Amino acid sequence: MKKYDLIKGKIVLFLFSVFTTLLYCQNKTFYVIDNIPINKYHSDQRIELKPSEISTINYEVDKKLINALGYKSYDTLAYIITKAHSNRSSQIKNIPTKRQMVLENFYWKLNGQNYTGKYIDYYINGSIQEIGQMINGKVNGKVTYFFYQGKKRAIKQFKNGKLDGEQLNFYLNGTVSNRKYYVNNKLNGQNTLYFPNGIVKKEYLSNGEKLQGKVKEYYSTGQLKQIKNTINLGLGYEIKDFNIFFEGHDFRRYVLDTTKEFPDKDKLKKFLKKFDKRITKNPEIDTYYLARGIIKSLLNDTDEAIKEFKKALELEPMHLSANYYLAVVLMKKYKEEDIALIPKKDLSVIRNNFLNASIQDEHPEHNILRAFLNTELISNELKRYSEKQ
């Protein structure tokens, strides 16, 4: 591929490894961005570079020099400097990132010494990812995290490398998503979760990994949903053995990939009966319908899964997971359809719910989803929609 093709198209790093054929179709290319080898970007979850974010690209193809630099298994080195990096002052450039350090025995070292001072980590487009302070190789004090788009993502307090004090997370719209307190890296005290509109979603007390007293849950309208007595129960109290359907990552592979079959259908059917009973007993809990929708999608009952997600959203319109999985299942349903044949209402749901969720929650599984949902017409339509926002 010629240089102008590389610059003209949108450069996408998919799970850190898609760059292998961007420059020369049969060559292996190693990328260094803003003087940092790309394999050091181990914690990036959503990784994109656009032409408008790039200042310069230079290539090294001298095999002897490449070998001497320690990249013997590669044919080409690509050096990319972002505009954000070019625009930084010399003073800011001199502040190290953790990717220039080495973590040894839980101490961050720079040039062989425990580091003391400010550090700044960046996404590969040059935008700030994290700003913090270290004392003798340990993170101390306030650390501020940012979304890929540049908005504040979290503020956390550390003491000797451990979470200690108030911890805040934010939605992309700037409102607080949760407020928790830690002592020596363990939850301790009042925990409050919020909806994107600022209304309290859940509140409870915790001591270590145990909940104390009652957990109060609310709808986004402010109406009380339920109160649970959870004395001495663990943090997974809500779902116990159903935890996989909410937090486990294994089941998501089967939701996202129609080529995979969930191995234990009998177990799914047992879970389904349990949630049927829960809904009969308390039909106003949105998370029960979410769980039942996920189970039905795993059983390849797509239309019924869609009904469950819609019911969950009828009860709680701001249920991010229900919005997300509804979009996922609809995209799977129409995967082979021409974009013109997809009902506009369903296409709108896909656009709004999936795009909003993937922007808000920078999770690598959204990249997996993008790779799986490779129908060109749908992908291009979603891309066009995204670029208009």
C-alpha cells in the first residue's frame, strides 16, 4: 500500500495487532507512536488514529538497522508522531509516562531508579489518558483519568500504590456515574451509583468485600425500585449463581458470535426457569428481563430476546446494558440484510444504543463486536452515522 493510501484512510489498531499489513501487504510492520513502541500500549481499550491526528509518518526499511534496533522479526518500522505530541511544550514532553518505566516488585522504575514525580500517560492519538504523581515508585495522591475523547473519566485517590479515599467515575456527559470509598485497596463506607441524568441508581454500605445493612435501588425517575437486606452477603449478592449473565466475559462471546454455540443449553434452561419464577414474584425488576433476554439470545431465540430487552427498557429507559444488548441482537438479526430492508425503527435503535454504549464504555469487546458484525452495508452506515455526530 502506498503512503498516501495509508494517510488517506482511517488507521485502526484492532486489539493491538491489525497493523501487520497496512504498509506492505506481505511485510510485517512494527509501529512506534510518539517515540513509544506500540506494544507498550497494553492498557488501551479503544485504539484509533485518524489522519487529522497525525503530524508525520516515517518508515525504516533497512533490515540491518531494524535488526540492530531489536526488531528482527519485522520488515518495516513505522514512526508516527501525532499532532498532539508535536504541540506539547518541551516541559510537558519531559514528563515521563508509565510506558517508559518498568514495574519491578510493585515499584515503578525509570532508568533503574524508583521514580518520584509527575507522570502523564497518553492514548495513541496523543490525547491524555491519565495524570498522576509517584513517590518512591508508588502512585500517591490524586490520579485523573480521561476518556479517549478528552473528557474526564475518573478521579481516584491512592496511598502507596493502593486505592485509598474517595473514588469518582464519570459518564461521558460529565455527570458522576459512581462514588465509592476505599481504605487500603478495599471498599469501605458509602457507595453510590448514579444514572446519566444524575439520579441515584443504587446506594449501599460496604466493609471490605462484604455489604452491610440494606441496598436501595432506584429507577431513573427517582422512584424506589427495591430495598434488599444483604447483611454479610458478598458484592455479587444480586445475582449469585447468575453472575455470569451480568459480569462474566465468557457468555458474551456466544452472544456476539453466531458461529459459537453455548455448550450447556440445559444449564441455560434451568436459569431461564429461575428467572421466570423471579419475574412472576416481582414483575417490576428490569434486570430480570435483561437476564432472561441474554439467556434467550444464547438459546438463539432472537425475537423473544428482543421482547425481553424491550420490556427491561420499558421499566428502565436508562438501562445501559439492555440498550446495548438490544442493539447487538438486532444487528445479528439483520446481519445478512441489505441496509435498505432494515426497518427504520430498528436501525435507529442500533445506531443510538450501540454507538452510545460503545462510546460511553470503552471496552475491548466492542472491538470484537465490530469485527463480528462485518456486514459491509451495516458497518458503513454505522460509520457514516458516527462521523456525523
